[in-house]
Amino acid sequence: MTTNELTQTPETPKAPAPTGNPPLIPLPLTAARAVTLIGALITIVSTFLSWTWKADFADDLTYSGDPSGLQILAIIGGVLTLLFSLSHWKIRGLRWLNPAAATAPVFLAALAAFAVVWYTILAIAFELGGLVNLDPGGWIAAVGTALSVAGALALPRPGPTFKHYFAKTDSLPPAHRLPAWGQRVIVTACTALALVVFTYGIGVPDEQPEVFLSFVLLVIFGAWALFGAGLMERFSALNARHKGFATSMAFLAAAIFPFTQSEDHNANIGVNILIFATVALGLNIVVGLTGLLDLGYVAFLGVGAYAAALVSGSEFSTFSGVQFPFWAAALTGMAASLIFGVLIGAPTLRLRGDYLAIVTLGFGEIFRIAVNSLDGSSGPDITNGPNGIPSIPDLELFGFNLGAAHDIGGITLGRFANYFLLMLVITALVVLVFTRAADSRIGRSWIAIREDETAATAMGINGFRVKLIAFALGATLAGLAGTVSAHVTYSVTPQPYQFAGAAPPNSAFLLAAVVLGGMGTVGGPLLGATFLYLIPEKLGFLKQYELLAFGLALVLLMRFRPEGVIANRRRQLEFHEDDPNTALPEQRVLGDDTVPVSKAGA
């Protein structure tokens, strides 16, 4: 190496070069930006006008000057389009929103507003009997969003194919280095925004599925726009740098959630999401870290729930005179699931792939059939058969009855809010166990088994013992969640513990939560469980088409994001080997002066 090379200073990142791909709609650059901007402004203005003259629609859109739920969502979509459009002009103060002045986030933001408005228009036409029921405000909104999309398509194309409109920019410049307190402020602000979004979504009335579906469309395309601009990557890097702080903020936001709800029904949805997410985290150890396809995992949740119900003091329990305190009931459920995990895992974990999946699927069905048969006629009277074990009393911790309402700071917390806070503590414990196990020696052995069991065994790893530990630990965590589930629902019955059904939890939905959210990550199963529980809860109007819609959504996700919403770094590289963007180091995102990974030879 020469002296000049040693003393050479790093080059200043250059602005992205033009792609050379003509826009889909031929317009001058200034005109394209202006059309997008005008369309966004028209969309915002249209929300202050009446969209229909009939008040029979689920969300009343007959008022002028007073936007309702769907119109508020359209406003948010219009503002996103406006901001991204201005950032494409490189307006000072907005460059952080679209650092590379990319076209993809502008198009996706315009598509978010377009999806909300046009879905609303079609819903009005379908439910009220035609487009004649639209007022001028609805037509103006349709024109405004169409103009925004057309203007975005007239901007320079982000790549040679249309799929580049949905991809992250490949010319993201380094970020300006912020002080540590500034980075923590950004993490806190993003966490607060996530709490607001979740609170709004869960608060949409069940009788207004149109509002919730529009909300989902806005969140999907809005988040996609942030991803296309590179902001998701930068936020992930900030989370990685302040991992402890970010995790604390996430759990603090979750703890605040019950205090924002006026109805205990929403807290009920929240506690069931946490139960579902905790079980999915346990399954993530088996599937995401170890690579074992378990199709009967929900049975371990059932084992824990039944074990806790039997010692809960219910008058319908076989041991009706026995009532353990919560800590003892939790240990009983965990121990029962652990024992079943070892008993099932010991003879089956020598199998691999499809054979293991078939055996675990059979175990799940055997468990459901067994608890159905232990009713005193087909077998011993232990589980009360199809009737299950009802009348499970509420938990009492340190003299605090979780079944009663309590006032804290002038805010009344109902029964489900109490259980939500308890389940949040348990979820934090499970997250701690998952992260510590994944970062330990045994966790690295799990990953080695997942990548190549033969090679791992050749390197001295006892594959059977490592897999059995993963199986037993995952079963134990599911049993812990089952103890709380039994008390939350007042009863335990065999019906939910099956491979597939109309609603979670079941093995298919648990596996989908892990795959959809991101295998091998902490946040992935939590996010996947939230989506998979909340969407069926709010879209009950689909009825028999619910599973069809869910399947189509899952196929689309696997097509465009096969590594999951929150991607594990290794899996992201596996799925996108030919994509140079996945090799970008976190140091470049944060603007560090360290040597990039690609240059360091890592």
C-alpha cells in the first residue's frame, strides 16, 4: 500500500446518478412534481366536503367541514403524499424524510391515499346502490388521488422494472451523526407514534369494518413508503445501537395502552394478542432458531391451560378442592408442558423435515382427541370432555384481585386491563429468556442445526440434545402463557387447540405469525401475532371468506417480503443474495466513520 493510499481521506458520498429509465408517464420533471403536489392538496381539501348524501354508510360522510374517520385517514394519506412530494423537490427541512430524493416512497405514499379513497368510493357504491350516491367531495377525492399517482409515475423511474417502485432505494446517503440524546428522542417519538397507530386501529368499532380495512391499507402502504425511503433501515440501526432503551420504551408504551382505553373490550383484545404473541415467541425458538417444523405446537398451550385449570379451584375440576396460588399454578402449567415436550420430543426429534412435521401434527390432534375423551365415559374423568373446565376463578396477586376494577390515578382499569398488565410482565420475561437463549452458546448451536445439521454434528454439536432443549423450552413458554389464558377466558375447552380454525390461537396461525413477522427475531412474532389476531377480530364481515383473504395476503407477503416484516439479517441475505442493498452495514446507515463491512471482508 502506498503512502498516498494511507493518507487518502474518505470521499464525500455522491448524489445518486440518474437511472436512465424513462418514466412511465412522459412529463417534464417539474411538471410531474407539480402534478403530484396538486393531487395531494386536492385530496386534503376534498375531505372537508361531503362524500355521499346518504347517512346509511358505516362511517357518516355526509357532513362538510367536519371530516369523519375515513376522511381523516384520507387526510393522513394526502399529507404523507404532500410531504414526500416536497422532499422529492429537496425542500430544506424535509430532506431527512426522503434522503435520496427517491421516487418509490412518493409513489407508495400516493398509493396509500389512492387505496383509502378508492376503496371508500367502491364501498359506498356497493353498499348504497351505485356511484349515484357520491357527492362532489367523493369525486374530487378520487381525482386528487389519481393525479398524485399519475404524477408519481411521471417522476424518474427507480429501476428498469415496475417492482422497483416497491423496493428500497439503493442510493441512501449516510445520515448526519446525532448525539446520543437525539437518537433516543427519535426512538421515543417513533414508539409513541406506534402506540397512537395501534390505539386507533384497535379502537375502530367492529360495526365499521370499512374504516378498519382503510386503516390497514394506509398503514401497509405508509410503512412501505417509509421503507422505500430508507427510514425503516435507519430506525432499525438506531434500535440496534440503543437496544435496551428501545426495548424499555416499547414495553412502557404497551403499559400505557390500558390507560388510553375507555372500553375493557379493547383491553381484552390486547391481552389475547399478548397471549398469542408469547406462544408465538416460544414457537420461534423451535422454528425460527432451530429450524424444526412443528405443526402441533398449540397443544403445549392447551397442556398448560388444562394443568392450571385443574388446580385453579374450579368446582368442575377433578381436583375441585385444590386451589394453587398463581405462582404455583404457573409452575404446574410450565412443568406439565415441559414434561409433554420431552416425552414427545425424545422419540421424534431424530426425524427431520416433513417426517417431523407429520409427527408433531399427529401429536396436536392426539392431544385434542384425548382431552375430548377424558370425560368419564370414553376414558377417565379428568378433563370433563367436550364441556371442558368452566368457572375458573380470577387470579389474586398480593391481595390484588385481577377480576375486579381498580382506580389508578383517576383511571379505572377493568378486569381485562389487569390481566393485560400481568401478561405484559410475562411477555417481558419470555422476551428476556428468548434473547438470552438466542445469544448464548446453546442459541448458536440452534442456529448451526438450522443451517446444516450434518455439518453441525460433524463439528461436535450433539444435535439431538440441542433440539430437545429447544423443544422443551418452547413448550415451557407456551405452558406459561396457557396458565394465564385459562383464567382470562374463565374456561378451558378442547375446540381452540387444533391445527387450523377460523381464528387464533391454533397451530397454523401460530406458525403464520412467526413466518409473517420474521423468523428468528423478537419483534417479528409479536408483530405477526398482532396482525393475525386483530384482523380477524375486526373483519368478521368476511365470514366464510376470512381464511381466503388471509391466504391471499400471506401469499402476497411471501412474494414481496419472504423474510418476513421484521427480517433476521442472515435470512434477509439468504433471500436476497443478488441484492447489494442487503449488504449495507449499519455503520453506513448511522453515518459512522468505521470501515464498511464489505471492505472489512466480513
